[in-house]
Amino acid sequence: MVVAPSEALANNSTAFLALQDALRRGEIDRVLSRPVRKQQRPERRRQKQMTPELIESFVADYHSGLGVYAIAEKHGVHRHSVTNHLVAAGVVLRRTITTAERSRARELYDRGMSIKDIARELGRNPATIAKLVRPSTDPSLDS
């Protein structure tokens, strides 16, 4: 049995109970000769310092056509960090749904157009359009 040190110290762990049993039977040498698994800690990610130069690089990369995911991978940061810094820098994200698109989607839906057709016309994912036009189940979420 391979046991992590923290587990071996627990009073009712399998390893502790096996050790007690081995002591009672006089087989302690056999139990102690087994290898003990070292507990591996997950590697911690270091936070990257967001310098003005790095944020300018995000903006330049985004304007050159790279997407948020590609920028995040290129600079080794999370995609949410990239998005937050782009928005804070005043960049209008390409996939942001504008008020005009929202009203157009609602108008087309009210006319009886299917969500799939509206999505195709607006160049959006049908799930996104469905969220925009279908009434929510929580009345407090409706605006």
C-alpha cells in the first residue's frame, strides 16, 4: 500500500489501521519496508504583472486581428484578464452584441422568424440569440 504522509497520520486512515494490525500480528518489519508515496503539490501559477506595455500589446494584438483566446495564449494570461484589460482600455470587442443587434433580433423574433434564421442573419450563435429574445424564467432579470 502506498500512503501519503498526511494520510498515514490520520487516526482512522487505512494506513494507520493496517499499521496497528501489523503491530498486533508482529509483522511490523514487512509493513514498514513498503514504499511511502510522497504527496505532490500542484504547481502554482504565478500571476503575471500587468504592465502598461503588456496591456498596449493586448490592444495592438487585438486590433491586428488576433482573438482574445489567441492573445491570452500568446502572453500566458487568462482570457478573462485579456478581455477585462481590453474593455478597460476602451476597446470595443468584435463579438460584443450592440443595442442595435439586440433590437433587430427582438424585432425579427416578434415577426415570427426562427432563432436559427435570426442567428444566421446576424452572424451569431443561435444560443446567443435565444438568450436575447426568449423571455427569462425570472421576471427580475427582464429589463
